[in-house]
Amino acid sequence: MKKRLYRSTQDKKLAGVCGGLAEYFGVDSTLIRVAAVLLIAADGIGLIAYLLAWIIMPVNPGGQV
């Protein structure tokens, strides 16, 4: 079955973007969240990327992967 990128409905703090990326890449969601915070703090591009991902990524229709 083809792997798809969805926002997480189970592992979410704000919109489920970091949780969805963690599920897709098979890593701990804390690592993705730390990377997102570092990108946001570094130059603000992380905030723009997060907001775009929030808009573009669909919610996981099945709830769990």
C-alpha cells in the first residue's frame, strides 16, 4: 500500500503537522517538533512552512496509520 502524508489525529499538539510528519518518516514526533521550533526561532521560515503544511496536508481519514 502506498504511504501517504496526513496530519495526525492521534499525536497532535496544535494542528497535527509534526505528528503526521513523524508518522510518515517513522521517527519520534518530539524530534520533528524540536526541529520545527529551531526553524521558527532561527529565521521564521519554519512558521511559514508550518502554516503552509497546516493548510495543504489533509487530516488522516482513518485516524491511525
